[in-house]
Amino acid sequence: MRPRSRCAALVAIASFAALQSAVAFSAPLPLAGGKRARAGMVGNFARRAVGVTGAFRTLCPTVASSRWLRSVEGGCVGNPLHRLGRLQMSGGAVDTAPQVYVRSWLEGEVTQALKRAFGDEVADAKPMVTAATKPEFGDYQCNAAMPLSKALKSKPRDIAEKLVKELSPALQGIFEEPEIAGPGFLNLRFKPEYVGSRISLMLKDKERLGIPKVDKPQRVIVDFSSPNIAKEMHVGHLRSTIIGDTLCRLEEFRGHEVQRLNHVGDWGTQFGMLITYLRDQGFTSDKGLQDLDIGDLVEFYKKSKVRFDEDEEFKDRSRKEVVALQAGDATSLAGWKLLCEASRKEFQIVYDMLEVKLEERGESFYNPLLSSVVSDLKTGGLLEESEGAQVVFVDGFTNKDGDRMPLLVQKTDGGFMYSTTDLAAIRQRVTTEAADRVLYVTDSGQASHFTQVFQVAQRAGWVPSTVSLEHVPFGLVQGEDGKKFKTRSGDTVRLRDLLDEAVLGATADMRSRFEADGKPFDAQAEATARTVGLAAVKYADLSMNRESNYRFSYQKMLALSGNTAPYMLYAFARISGINRKLGEEFTITNPDSIQLEHAAEQMLARHLLALPEALFDVEAELYPHKLCDYIFELSQRFNVFYENCPVANAATEEQKQSRAALCAVTANTLKLVLNILGINTVQRL
């Protein structure tokens, strides 16, 4: 059980602008036509990752964020920002990296073109390449000329003209001739042939859609979910569980080795308290304890807590029970294991519903390592005594009087703290598990705690500069009234009940629509309703910026319109309907012949090409809602295509083939992204 820290972190990180000026562009990537360029893939990834993400902008950043800045400036090869080197498909190396990660490649080309045009004066200039803000502006925009006007003592438009002269040769085969707009903005539009070739590439690679895996996979540990033994999972565990699962799925898709750890609260004073209470009630490991379920444990836990607070004799016996448990007393351990198993069974029901896989690695796992953590901190000169307790004073943390604030590592009675366990976990994960990147998915109230723990671990020398520790904070789930989400009786909402209610709501909605259409609501329809209900809960959460609080509403999340799971699933089901209309014997015979004549076809295809960069950015920034934004826009564009571009009744066979191919790539894209979000697709809705 980790503490909910209420301290505001006083640590600040280097500015976005400083980082941008420090990054070197050095990653070579092949160009279409066999040319090579010095592309700034890694450097620009770093700027986007650190410059955009709120996790690295807040006043409660992790030490990892500042380490990311330092390691990017120093070109640290092992840093997570340097994953992109030479790209590789699951079947082997490919020479189409710029065709996949266009923006990163384009940023490198702009940087080199600026150097050729203006020399060392612009060595630190930012390429300022972004996706076009409006379709009429093309696919990308480059705003590099405007900020250089003062330094070069030239009009932005004159700078833009020189930039275009140097840049144009590299863009042949991919972009039309750059267009200079207004005072000096560059608009870049894909060539139709290039768009068609990318769609063909995606069509031929159904599983990965032409997106390469990383050539040098990292070992990534994601610490998420983390319920407490002898307590039921509640709505507060929802966000950590599904955000953590999504990040795991994304890292796995990218090709990294991922370890999904469930840091359950299975150790500490509460177990001595509960075991002592149960023993007083006549329960032992041989008598009755094995028959208790999670509901019983929750009630007994509440009663034991009341007694612990009111009865000094009971409190003393409970503490002695903790000592016996920590010392490995067989009787105490037997009772503890039964309590853990009863909780574990209930947790697994929820995980099975959500289709989330986890490896349990509770606080008890690190218990044998705690003494050495304290001794090593002492040997390293970090440990100090404060009012009889062993503490480490953390840089940047002071109280209202300006006095240093400590991180408590060992209490006056010799007991260890949650911070001690987290320090032991960091050292074990970095050394034994050889982690390159560790993500902690917990509520934002723990930001200060993790900032302190990360700093102490770094100062102790346990975290090399090549390893990144990152806190992934999230906000609260609220009721529709904006207050804490509770039952009518005021109790915390059980997560299992919340999921069951969502399934019931989806089932009732689908049943009423089926009955209105005169269709039988059969077993397949019921299975679909279950999928929709669970998808609605996940998507409603993931579609929100994770750092924001959000209001939980069954009605809104189950709506067939708007940025909801049913809307995405309906788009996929529409494509399934098109396939049924085409017939089982229909096949796409010429995947290389993609015709994009109608504006709706072009808009849909161009958005499909943005998938690799959408995944790329979310891996860096750790904001899953951006994937939801991507498929929401994709679904909207597909629906425009659906209304304007007949497939089965296309004017020619060639047009039918091309539009069927576009539908197939859209369906595979929706399926891939929804799978990363932990959501299954449905054939009918």
C-alpha cells in the first residue's frame, strides 16, 4: 500500500527550449530513391517527448524527467529516447524508415537543409515541423523560417525560398513541391502515388500495417494496478489497471520485452492486526480461515481496525504478530498465505473480465531486501538520524519554515516504510531484472513520493543514467456530480460491480434496439453486448487525458455517437458489413493498385498514414488518449467515405478493388489500436 503524498513537489526541470537547442541530429535514415540523410529522428523524438508531455512539465516531475533531459543532451545511447536507431520489421530489416516515420525524417531533412542554406548560424535552429492544422494546408507544415528572421536579418519569406531550394531535392517521390504560404510558412503535401504506396504496404502487412519493430528492444517494467490484500478492488483501481495494461500492450507491439508487475499491498501492520483479530474469533489456518471470501475479509478488516485504534492490548499483540510474520513464523505465514489467496481469487475475476495479465510481485517479495537498503544508504553517507528515525533528506523539499524535509526510511522502532520497499524494488528491478525503463502507474497524489524515492535511488548510485524511472500519474474518477464516485449508501464503488453494471446497460440498450428492429437477441448478440459494455468503460477512461479527473457516466460512454467505444466499434462493424456484401469469394487481386480519386478517399488514406507516428508519440509521452483521438478522427473520416464512396457498387472493378483495400486497411488499423487499448472488436452492432 503506497502512501498518498500531499506535498507539492518543488523540483523544476530544464525548459523545452533549452532541450531543443541542445539536441544533435545524427541518426542516418535512408531516403526514397536510395539517398541517405542525417536525420534527427532521435533528437526530435526527445523534443516531442519532453516538450509536450504534461508529466514532464508539471511541478511534480520524477527525477527521471530531468535525467531524460541530461541524457538527451549528452547523447546517452541507452536512454529510452534512443530506441529508434535502425528500424526492423518482424520479418527482417526494411529500407523504408522515412516512409513510416515521416515527421521525424522530415525534421532531419529540414535541419540539414537549413545548415546547407545558412551555415553554422542556424546550427541550433528548430525545424518546427508539425502535422498540418487544416487539410487545405497539406499534410505537414514547416514554420522554421519565422524565428530565424532576426538572426539572419532577412525576411521570413526570403528565408523560406532558400530553404525550399535546398529541401526540395530530398522530398522528391514523397511530397509535392513545397508551397510557401503567408509570410514564410511551408506547406507540404504528399504525392498521391506515395500515399497509395503506403496504403499498399499497410494492406500487405495485416498484423503490423508496415510498422517496424525496434531493432534493439529494451526491457520495460510496468508497475500498475496494485490492489491491497484483504480489500476489494474498487473504482480507484480502474485507471491504474487499464492505463497500465495499455502501455504494456503498446510497448509489446513496439517490440520491447515487457514485464507486467502487480505491486500488491500484502505486507505490514494491517496483516498483524487482521490475523490477530481472526485468531480471537477462533479462525486458524486449519480451521475456517480457508473458507473466508473477500467479502468476509473486508468486514473483518474493518472490525479489526476499530479494535486496533481503541484497544491498546490488541494493538500490542498485533504488532507482535507483525514481528512474528516478518521473522517467518510458520503459523503466522500460513494464515497470511490464506488471506492472500482469498484476495487473489477475487482480483483474478476482475482481471479476467478486463483481459489484463499481471505478474504478482507484492511488497512481501522485497521484505528480505529492506535491511540491505538501509545499510547501503548508511554506507553511502545518505542516511541521517532525525528524532530517532533513519531518514534521507531530499533536495528541493522543505516545509513552510524552510527546513529540509526528510524521506523516512526506518522508524524509531526499527520498522520499515513504504518508501523503503519502493527503494528496494528500484534496486532489484535495475540490477536483477536489468530494466531499461520502469513505469509506475499510480494516482497523481503520489507524485511527490515518487520524486523523492527516485532521487534517493539515483543519489545512492543504484540507477545508471541509461535507465529511466517514470511516474505515470492519473486523476480521479468522479461521479456525474463531479464529486467522489460512491454508491447511494456512500460506500466506495466496487470495481466488479461497476463492470457488471456497464455490461447490463449495454445489454439492455442492444436488446431494445434488436426488439425494435424485429431481430432475435441471441447468444451472439449477448456476447457482443458484453464486449461493448466492457469496451465502453475502458475507452471512456482512456479517451481522457490521464492527468485529468473525469466524470463517470454510463449513458455517455454507451452512446453510439461521439468519442465513445460504441462509435469506434460501429465503424469496424460497418466495414464487416461491407465485406459481407462483397461476398466470401471476393478477394483483392491487385494490392498495388490504389486509386484515390474522391476527396473522401484521400482524406481517409492520409489519416491512415499517421498511425506509426501516433503510436510513436504515445510511447514517448505515455498519454493513451492520443490513440483514442487518432481512431476517433479515423472513424469520422471513414464514415464520410462510407456515405460518399460505394464499395460493392463501385463504378468499375478497379475502383471496387481499391476501395475494398482502403476499407481493409481501415479495419486493420481500428483493430490494432483497439487491441492496444485492450478492446475487442465486433462484427455486428
